[in-house]
Amino acid sequence: MHDDFARNLRLLCSYYKSIAEVCRRLNVNRPQFNRYLSGRYRPSANTLRRFCEFFGVEEHEILLPSAQFERLVQVRPRHTPAPESTAPEAPHLAHLKAIGTAGLDKYLGYYFETYRSMACPGKILRTLVCLEQRDGRVYYQRTERLVEHPHEKAYHGIYLGMAHFLTDRIFLADYESLTGLEMTQTILFPSFKNRVTRLTGLKLGVSGSGERMPCCARVVYEFLGQTIDVRRALRLCGLYDPDDPRVDAATRAAVVNDVAPGEWHFRGRF
């Protein structure tokens, strides 16, 4: 056990807002950093040197008995954490937030998302989407519920993303949060009515099968409300046959992926 080192490291971290901030700025895996904080492990020489440079202490000092190290830190001018450098993309993201959030208030809430499954050709997939506003941004979660075999527990795939409203289209971009192996993009026609009922558009993603083929599909968002019974809604999600009456006729027609005569591209439709 490396109790003194662990106590000294915890003391240095106390000058920051959180352990998460220290890990982020050091680019260190949080579970591994927790092992150092617990005293179970000591970092390699190279990692230790990086820690000391970050905290502004010498390598031999951070290994001192904790009581001696604490006295040393108390009499020494306090190390002021250097401000985080602004990431190159930060101004662009701030600009996108400024121009892409206004107008989304009326679209917050829950939706059934319906489209032709990319992983299971021939099937219709219904998922549950929730759009919510936090810290001036609109985030959303898309939940897939799949049951591969009868009497087996349902698998829930969670996609997390952000929404933007630019001029006259709603742009959604998310990633699969459990494995990190997939992203999807969706562009929807906004509702020009006072009451939001259905949104249509196109969805671009990768099939979940082994081939991981990029696919594009027409998609329908059916508004459910600001508050719903989430468990009940999830039970209605999953794979359906193309002619299943549990998917209404208008939705089944809207998610047909055909190209009309004279169309040169795969296009969304109102």
C-alpha cells in the first residue's frame, strides 16, 4: 500500500473543483486514477513525473510522509491551477449553440421514432426519443429496445446527442453510448403548426450487422407529450413487420424507402 502518496495526491486534488477535472486535464483514466487515490497502486516513473509537473511539486516531495507533506504545502505559496486552454473547436460550438437553440422549445418532449431497420432489413423499428433543454442547449436520448429471442430480456441501446434548429430544419447528431461504435445523423422537417404532432425527415447511420454498411432511411417522429409513462412507451418499442397494424398506415407509408421517377437523390418527404 502507498498510503502517504495517496493522501498527498488527494490533498493536491483538493485545490481543484473535482477529481473529474483533474483526470480530464491530466488525460488520465478515472478508474486508474482512483486506484492511485486509494493507495493500491503507485504510478510509473513517467506518470509520476507528469503528475508532479501538473501540481507544481517535486517528485521526492509527493512521496514524503503525509503530515510532513501537508506542512510543506501549507507554508509554500499555493499552486494556482493553470486555466484550461480553449479547445480549437470551442468557438465553433459556442456559435452553433447561439444560432441553433432558438425555436426548439416547442419540440421538447417525447417521441416515437419509426424507420426501416438498418440492422434487420425488411423490419420497421420504433424507438423512444426524449428532447430536453439543459444549460441553454437541447440534448436528447434515443432508446432502442430489441428482443432477439422470445422470453429473453430486452436489450436497450442508448444514443445520446444534441439538437440544433437552423433556419427551417432540425438537425440531430448522436452516438451509441454503451459501445461507442456508432453515430447517427437525422434531419427533420419542423412543424409549421402551433401544435407539434409528426415530424418527417431522413436518417443516416450504420447497420448494426457485421457488415456495418452505411444506410439512409426515411424517418417519422410522432410526438407523445412532455411527460409520459416511459416504461409503457418502451414496451411499445421494437421491431415490427411492415404490415403490422400496430404501426399506423400513415407511418408505414411515410417510411417506405423508394425513389420516385425523376428524382436524382434519395430525398426526404413532408
